[in-house]
Amino acid sequence: MLTNDRPALQRELLEEMTSWSPRDRSGVFKTWHRHALSLVHLNVLTALESEGPLSMRRLAEAMDVSDASATGIVDRMEKRGLVERRHSTEDRRVVRVHLTDAGRHVFQDMAEHRRGMLSIELDELTEDELQALLVGMRAIHAARRRVSEASPAHDAGSGESAATAPATANPDRATRSDPG
């Protein structure tokens, strides 16, 4: 139900943009499970992807776990080939955790799967609906840039996942990696 009441319209849009049915959630969880990754592992991969290589201490802080717990998590991830430890060139006592190619591919694989599913859904839209959706998505991306420019700290806490931000061919859109 569309309305001319802006707050109501915004609520409806938020509901449409953020709804995640149990079936959708189940599909994503199955994809994660297929890779045998826990949410903790995905958290580590995300931290390393966004921050770059981290010392064990910084990684433990980022995950809000003890150094010993972080070591166990990294041990398991290293056995799976998702991360590797390297001694710092500045101080050999410092060990940094790095993503491997396999670790980087986790989100690329998820993004490919997501894009494939979205393509199937987009095939169901009329050309007019596709045009309207593209205009709306470009407007969202422009608004996100304006908010980000006004408050750089907003980006880190936006809660947006790549899964909610499909790539477009808009050259005005800010460049960012799209893992989902």
C-alpha cells in the first residue's frame, strides 16, 4: 500500500529492503554450512577483509574474545586454508593473520551465488519495474554517499551488508567491494 505520508512510505520501504524470510535465511545458512564456516569464522574473514592483516591481539579484540580463543579460531581457519599467520617484518615477535586466496574467495563465492539468485528474480520484473528499481537503487547509493561524507563514522556502523547493495553500472556510484 503506497501512501503520500512520507514517514509511512519510509517504513514501507525499510520493510521491503530489510525483510529476510526464514527461507532466505535458510539458504544463506546452507551456503555458509557448505563452506563449513561458522559465524565466528565469517566475522574473522570480514575483519581481515576490511582491516587488512591483523595481529593476533587486534583480532582477539575485534572479535571480543581472549587471545587464547582467537588462537584456537585461527588454528582451525588456518587448517582450512582460509588464513595464514606471518611474522611481522618490523618485529618478529608480532604475528599477523592474513587472508589467503581461499579466504578471499568465500565472500566472492557468496556474492556470485547471491547475484545468480537476484538475476533470476530480476528476470521476473518488467522493463518499467527494472528501470524504477535502478532509479531507486541509484538514489539509495547517492544518499549513502551524502550521509557518509557528512559523518565518516556512519559507514562503519551502517549495518549494511553487501547482500543489500547490488552493484549497478552507475559511474557516479562510489567504488567498493561487493562481497554479497
